[in-house]
Amino acid sequence: MTDQAQTKNPPKRSRTVARVAAVQALFQCEQGGENAETVINQFQRHRLGSSQEDGFEEGYVPDADFRLFGLIVKGATLAQDRIDEALVGALPANWPLARLDPVLRALLRAALWEMGEDTPARVVINEYLDVAHGFFAGDEARLVNGVLDAISKNGNAPKETAARNEPDAG
């Protein structure tokens, strides 16, 4: 196998990378007070699809599925109030949404948006657990698993009104 073939991401990997980038973009939207369109444009111009050898370490997000990235960022931003309401209902009473790490909050918002778009819960949970392990070394992944599992079981994932016309994510 050539070096080039080994570094090429298969389609599933590009969707996972898009999810990582979406979490970063949602974090940037919240922390910088920027709207989704501005952040999406910045990512597409400066960070996504870069062939930089430094990869994620230098802020580049290589081989991301651009379409999925944009759908998650726009969708989670537009549905944020409904998503946050579902999150508040799933978090322990002594752990308000504002207490969550901002990256964890962004990750949960992205995951819940996808779940609300009829991406199978098992796919959402598995994908975002992987993303959580990439960002955190502690118990955050367990929290992600618990919150997403609880919301998927009680059917409280906020449904978006606009269909995204996308086949099964995964």
C-alpha cells in the first residue's frame, strides 16, 4: 500500500472529521459571538480540506465532508433553543447547561441536532463518543453517552422542520 493510499480518508472518516470540525465551529460561534455563516466560511477558506501536514494540531481539519459540516453548524445554531431545552431536561438538576465545558456543550448540540434529523441514535452516540474521546481525557465521554442515550430513549431529540435530504449518516 502506498503512503498516499494510507493517508486518504474513506468516506466514513470524512464524516467523522466533519463532526469534529462542526464541534469546533459551534464552539467558535458561541465563544466569539459570530454567526454560523461567518464561521462556516472561515472554516472552508482556512481550515477545511487543507493538505497541511500538521493536520489537526495546527488547526486544520483535513478531508472533512463539507456538506455535513455546514448542515450540522447551521442546523445546531438554528435549533439551539430547542436543543438546549432537551439538554437541560437530560442533565442532572445540580448541573446546569452553563456549567458544562463550552466544547462539551458544542459537542452535545451537534449530536442532538443530528439525532433530531433522524440519524440513527446508535450512529450519533458512537460518532460523538469518538469525538468526545478526541477532545477530552476524563469522564466527559461518559456524560456524552449518558445524555445522548437518555434523550434517544425518551424521544426528546428536537426535530428540525427542514429536512436535510441526506441518506443515513455514519
